Amino acid sequence: MAQHIVIAEPSYLMKRGISAVISDILQAEVVFIDELEELNHYLETNTADFVFIDVRLLHSKDQREIFFQLRGNARVVALTGKDKNIPASRHFHDIMNRYASKEEIIPVLEKLLAETPENKNKNALLSERETEVLKQVALGYTNQQIADRLFISRHTVISHRKNITSKLGIKTVSGLTVYAVLNNLIPRDQIE
Amino acid sequence: MTQQQLVTAGTKMADVIHMNHLLLPVINRFGIRLGFGDQTVEEVCAQYDVNLSFFLDIVNAYHDETYFPREKMRAYPVDMIVDYLLKTHDFYRQKMLPETQQLVEDLIGSCSTDCDNLGMIKDFFSKYKKELENHLRSEEEHFFPYVQALTRIGQVSQGLEEIRSAYNFSYDAHSEEHENVVSKMLDLKNIIIKYLPPDYDNALCNNLLYWLFIFEKDLKDHERLEDIILLPALRKIEQQLMQNSG
């Protein structure tokens, strides 16, 4: 599945440039965002594999904190210029300088992309446990009910569900149900 | 024209379609119909009494995801934006949803053996269709009238909470519905692309997929207009009203 990449950067030239460089390396679905508030709003309902963010967007401390909470599993790359001070630099997985040369940029990107959980899961089938959780989801059980039925914690259920969605590319319960029936994991007549 | 080129007042309307045929329904929403000869965008807009600047921003934003002049778009009258969004609703209801349903049924009908499970896709879509219709209706009954009402009153006589509850609008419910509508569309595409059992007709399946890609693109554009233009406008008016009354 294509990597989901968000580029938060007001400069048109930079956006286009970053997106072009990324598309040379991998298949990506790119979303462009101009303001931090808008990015936070986007992340409330969407997940991203990568966020490239211009550090100049991070001046509002409140919005910055919200962003670091919302980023989830996204790898965050700071886009810097000549600025010496990078706010909250410990939150970044990597830093790209807009004046860097090709041989500096490409290895950074390749390293980052190789590390994504999605790449590690590439072509991976669902594990036995994940299949078990998927069946329960498709049968309409809630996370807590699944935890009780499979004798695992609710937290573990949620983590299995994240992996299932990332492996299958299907997010919603109804979508997962269709998948489960199409693959004969559960009989159709057991669906409500 | 290449992808990065912007449509301008002087662009020939015919060239706009050559550049990106997905803009056809967008142009139709402005009431504009084919047969423009060599007329420019400006001439066609004048003929159909369409606001040129708004037309250009909508068309360019639809065509090029990196184009979205926020401040400029936030300055358009709310009624203008709502009117455009209502036309997209009509398009979903009258065209996209029924056609997609037909394509799903054609696809399922093309299956000759062991077709029972394929029915799941049909059920999934029927449910989706209802959810999207409900979402559109809730926007028309709650969200749009609430924004429009707030833009019309200069001074609040009632408390903001009262007005909001009169229109029964909830930010959370609205954003949840949005997410649901977009996620399910993505799921449907992935189920068909990745997991469709092999017994189906290629051409019918491709038709459905082309259609779903167009549908998804349009939904995302619709969502972007609401999330980036309308909702912030709404929050701003709410804040102003609270300051005035407080």
C-alpha cells in the first residue's frame, strides 16, 4: 500500500520539491498542509506514516504540544533552514536541511522509509492471533468483549487491530467484515 | 496544459476540460454546460453569471492539490460556498450513488459460480449509501443552516449555545461522520483491488473502480472545503459572538 505522507510547509517550491523527491523513491500518497492548526485537525481523523514539517510552523507552543500528541506512529522529519534553534528537537526522527545536497538527503530518506512498520509488514500475512482478533471484530464484538473472550488485555486487542488494518489496508469494522467473509474466515450467516 | 499550470481568466474553457476531464462535474455544478467553442473561462462565467474568482479557485483547487488559497477562500460569502456544496450533494445523490450501486450490482451479477460471498460487497455498499445519504441530509438540516444563521445575525440576542442547540449541530458528530464516509470509500476500493475473488467480469470491475476513484476524489475535495474553509469560518464567528455578548 502507498505510504501516507503529509508535507506541512507553506512554501510552494518546497512542497513540490519534497514531494517530487519522495515520489522518486517510493509510492506515496501525499497530502499538503499549510498551517499547524490545519495539520492537527487533519491528524485528529487521519493517520500518517510520515510528517515533513517546516520548523517555522512550530512557533505556537500549544499547537506544537497538540501535534506531538496527535502524530501517533508517524515519523516526523523537521525541515530546517539556517535556523540554529529547532523547537522541541527531541521529538523529531530526523532533520532535513533545505540547503542540503542530494547525497545528504537521499540516504536520510531511504533510512527513514526502511524503518516504517508498514515496510516491515510488507507482504506479511496475518498472524494466527491477528486472524483470531479479526474474526471477533467481524462478528461484531467490541474491543473489551474480544479481550475477555481471548483472555488478552484490551490494549493488546487494539494493537492487533492496528496491525490488521495496516496489513490489509482496511480500517472500518464493516470493511473488515467483508474481508473476513470473502476469505471464508467466518460464514456469512453469522453476520448481523 | 501541464499539471502545474493554473487555470486563469484567459484560459479557453475547452482547454480546461482537455487538461483534466474530472473537472466536468465540477463545472456542471456552476450550471455551465458544454459547447463553449473558443470562449475563455471569463467569457463563459460572465455568460452563466458565475463569480469568476470563486470559479477559478474551486477549479484550481480541485485540479491541483497544492493549490488552496485559504485566506482568499475564507473571504468568499458563506452562502456562495454552501451553495456550491449543496450542488455537490445533489451530484452525489442523483448521480454518484445510484450509478455506483448499479455498477456494484452489475459486477455481482457477472459472477457465475460461488457468488454468495460477493453479496457482502453489495451489502457493504448499500449500508454505505444510506450512511452517506444521512450525512448529506444532516449537513443540509443542521450544519449549513447553522453556519448561515450565524453569518446573518450581527448581534446575538440569544446565547450562542441556544442557537447551536436550535440547529442541533455538533462538531464531533460531524467530523466523525466525515471520517466514516471517507474511510469506508477507501476500504471498498481496497477490498476490490486486493481481495476480490477471481470470478468476475474484468470490464465491469474496472468501471466500478474508475468510478470509485472519481467518487473518492470528489468526497475529499468536498471535505477539504468544509474542514479548511467553512469550519474555521464558523469557529471565528462563534468566537466573535461570544466576545460581543461577553
